[in-house]
Amino acid sequence: MMNRAIQVCGLKKSYDSNIVLNGLDFEIEKGETFALLGVNGAGKTTALECIEGLKKYDSGTITVNGKMGIQLQSSSLPAHIKPMEAVRLFAKWNRAKIDFTMLNALGIQEIEKKQYIQLSTGQKRRLHLALALIGNPDIIFLDEPTAGLDTLSRVSLHEQIRKRRSQGKTIVLASHDMAEVENLCDRIAILNNGNIAFCGTATELTDEIGEKYFIHIKTRQGNSTFETDNIEDTLVLLLNDLKQKEIHILDIKVDRGTLEQHFIEIARSKTE
Amino acid sequence: MNGFFYGVALQWKLDIRSKSLFVTCYIVPLIFFLLMGGIFTSVMPEMGSTLIQSMIVMSVSMGAFIGLPPSLIETYASDIKKAYKANGVPICLGLVTMFLSAYVHLMITCVVIVLLAPILFKATLPAQLPFFFLALAIYIIVSLSIGSVLGLTIKNQAKLTMIAQLVFLPSIMLSGIMFPIELLPDFLETIGQIFPASWGYRLMLDNGFCLENLWYLIFIFFTAVMVCGIILKKQKAK
């Protein structure tokens, strides 16, 4: 238990007759970056809030070893508060000194004159991350930290998360962004219908669902998407085919599929 | 403790920035005071002896029943309350800071009325100022405790506007501040007694500071504290 930051056993939570968490079991090691993945309504936020102590659960046990820092979701501060006022308030509550280097890195001082209601989504998320980091916590909880952010804000936030990781902090994040999770996390748990459908590393997930890519091609004739497990061969074939037919390519994009697509794969493999 | 005082001071600033409390604690009561003070004392010069108490009952009722509850709804009917839990701070802290901040706002308005009324309208100052201010402090606390119950029990602003008026209007119309309570039909006089305004008004009048006028306010305050405690306990349990 000494090396475990968090241990969750048989966690159950329901709202009236709607079962949201149906007996979750997982452990998170100290210094690990762990992701809870799931589509909207999968129970990620509920699971996080139960662990954080923000929500009561019906049954099960949760053990947390270390001081927690919680990045709250947007709309969890008064509309007219200014960022530095929130920082000072949280610092006083946590009896912590303000880390101006961290605030600078997150660009909080640039927005100090604005009120919370005037901040963009990205600025709000940066502020909430700063507030979560104020007490120098051992375990940092991040709920969809980069949802709705532009690329620059996303990169800057990822840098901050990596920095905390290199300091040996345990990071638990809920997300529905596969790429983000692959980039940042050591292990992933996928929530589906209140259960953990998968728990392991990104490589283990790839092994489970197989190599899968989606090629999106935009031409004057329209858009087409091709699914493949051999990206090089399929791309060559497609490009040759289009060249032969003298079809001009306007745009081409390759991705590894959305989380929903992976879910379908995982769910299919579980039922087969 | 440092965090607590910073929280109260910050809340005080936030109240000024959020126009609703600023308007209901300062702008409307003071405009009402300037207008009605002139009208009352020119139509019925004898009202000069109770003008300060009348205007204070109106100002405190407006600030407490219409000004405070929206701030409480903003916190307790939203995710803002999670900020307290996430930082290991008691969930009642929001209520306490908002209560104290609103108390300071209302006291400032009342002091302005006490200072301006004799100059502008030749109103009579209360004979025993220490008892008057003690009665005023008690009345503000009791009114804010009712405002707190409204803010914690009602979950949306539209409903609040309606219910707050159901408390505010009878407090003003049936408390005796606009016209003598003896002129009202008996049943309206009885209804008027339900609201703390008539008790607070009598408590602030010269020689009015006695247990006969005080017991009901104490009863209302402790009932409101109990209701707030139960609501916050329920919220915490969720």
C-alpha cells in the first residue's frame, strides 16, 4: 500500500435507479500519471469526485495516500472574482505560499485584471489548474483539463502536467481525448457503462484493439474515410488509385480514431 | 483565521462588483430614503420622529430579502460550493462570509440614513443611540438569517424573485413604517406580526428596546439558524 497513491475497491454509485458506477476496482501508483477515459456520461467525473471526496458513494472503499489538489470544472468560482484574488484565497485556505513562477508559466498574471466571467475557456482552465497546484499537492486531479482549448493553450497545459509528473507527483486525469491520454499517461482505464472495460498501458490498449487507423480524404467529389490496420500499404493504394482516376486531393488526414470508435471495438471484443 | 477575514473582505468587494447586491443594499434604499423622506416629512411632519427607523426597516428588508439570496444561490445551487470541499474548508464558510459582508453593507447604508436624515429632513435622532444601534444590529442579523434561508432553500433566481417579494412586500406594508399599524384591519395587523419588520421597527423606536419586542426576533433567528444548518448538512451529505 505504501507505493500506492490511490486504491479503489468495489466503488458503486447510482442516482436513483441509474447506476453510474458499478463496482470499480483499480489502483494508482505514486508518481504515476493515470487517465480515466470514457464518453460523456460514462461516469468519469462521478468516479473522480468520489475519490476526491466531493461526492458520497453508495458502497466500496477508497484509500488516498497524500495531499490532493483538485482542478475544478469551469463555473466553480464566483462570476466577479479576479484570478489573483482566487489564487490568494485558495493559498490562504491551504496555508500555502504563492508560487509566482507557476502562475507566470500558466499566464495567470496576464489575466489578473479580468473577472472570472470575462475569461475564455482556456484562461479558466489555466486558472483552475493553478488553483489545484497551490497547496503543492502530492496527487493532482484534472477533469478534462484541455477540453475546448486552442492548440497553444493545450500545449502549455501539457507542459505543466509533464513538469509536475517529472517532480514525482501522481496525476489522475479524466478525459475523452485519446491522443492527449496517450501523450501524457502511464496507464489508462476506460469506463463503459459504469464498469472498467480496460485498464492498462496505451501499448496494451493497442494490442487489445489492434493497430487501427482512419484515413480521411477530401476531394472535389466529396469526403471519404477508410479504416485500415496497415497504414503504409493502404495509403499507397489509395493515392495510386486517385492518381489513376485523375481525382485531385484537397485534403488528407490520418488519425487513430475517436474514443467512441475504440469503445465499439472494445465492446465488440467483450461480447464476442 | 487570516483566510476567513480575507474571505469576508473579498466577498464584500464581490458584492459591490455584482450589481444586484450593490443596487439592493445602496442604490434603491438610498433613493427611496431621499424620495420618501421628503414626501413623508412634508405630508406628515410628525413622521420626522420615526423616519430613521422606517427607512432603515425598508433598507434592511430589501438588502436582506432581495440582495443576499441571489449570492447564496450562485454558490450553493452551483459547483462553486465544491471549491470549499476541494480545499477542506467547511461548506458553511460561504454562508458565513456572505452573511457578514451583507451585514457590513447594510450597516453602512443605515449609518448613512442616520447621518443624513436629521440634515435633509430634520428627522429626530434616536434618544438612546447605543440601544438604537444594538436594536439595529439585532434586526439586521435576524433579517439576514431569513434571507439566508431563502437563498439556501430556493434553487433558481426566477422563483426567488417571486418568493422574496412575498416576504419583502408584507414586511414593508404591514410593519407600520408606511402608516400606523392601528389603521390596518385586524387580520392584516396579525399577518404583519409574522414578519420581523414590525418587531424590529418597534425595537428601534425610543424606549422600544425590551424583551417584549425582542423575543420574537430571537425565536426567528434561532429557527433560521437551525434551518440553514439542516440544509447545509444535507448538501454536505450529498
